[in-house]
Amino acid sequence: MTRIGLISDTHGYLDENVFIHFKNCDEIWHAGDFGNIELATQLAGQSGLPLKGVYGNIDGNDIRTVYPEQLVFTCEELKVMMRHIGGSPPKYNPETRKELAIHQPQLFVSGHSHILKVIYDDKISCLHMNPGAAGKQGWHKVRTIITFAIDGKDMKDCKVIELGKR
């Protein structure tokens, strides 16, 4: 079983409580808009966990030279696709719709909207997760992250964590 800490849209702000909530995780996934490379370095370094991530629309070259626009990988027996801007079921943006058809993941992770969503898309047999926004920039009212586990092909133990008001 692999326990995941999912975060997005930090915009250069990293709440220290993230480390408490991610302490039992095996990996951290960041769905874009880190804000700066120092935040990524702190997130990986202080947690001591592997960090997977994609760049977001506000990220500069410091992030874009380290993190790609899209990641497709396997965690345990589960195919995962991650992009910062993707939309959500059933309204994916055109590029994401194309990539979902090509890669056929069982889990699609995105950020960007600052709206926490965990939605199963029956049409493509894929769970969509957006952890909302953990940073203080944007229109969201509450900062959020998600933890969950991947056990073989199964996703379980999904927990939404509120970090407090923006």
C-alpha cells in the first residue's frame, strides 16, 4: 500500500501543518502552481518523502525546468495522469480530453480551479481528484489538501483536510 499526500496551488505559501498531515505518507504529489522552487525543495526536504509534481500556469522557469506539464506514471497497479489545468468530469479541457483518451488512467489529478473535487467519471472509468488550494492566493475560502492510499488497483482511505481560512 502506498499512502499519498496530495497538494496543489500553494502559490509560494507552505503551511507547516502540511507536514503533520503528510507524516504517514509514502509520497507527496503536487498538482501545480508551486510558486517557487524553494517551496518544492522545502516540501521534499522537510518531509523526507519523494515528491512528484507538474508545473502550473503561475510557475516560472525554476519550476518548469524540474517539473513537466504532465506526468503519466504507475503507482502500484494504478495508472495516474497529472496535469495542473485539466477541467473535471464531464468538462475536461480539449487537451486533457485528448490525453485522457490516449493514456486511459484510472486516476486523473489536477489543480488550478482551487475547488476541492473527488469525482468518479463513469464514462472513462477514472477517478478525478483536485485537492483544492493549500496556499493563500486566490478566491477559495478554506485551504485544503487530501491524503489517500493506493493498494494495488484500489484507491481508499481518502481524507480531506482543511488547513484553515485563506
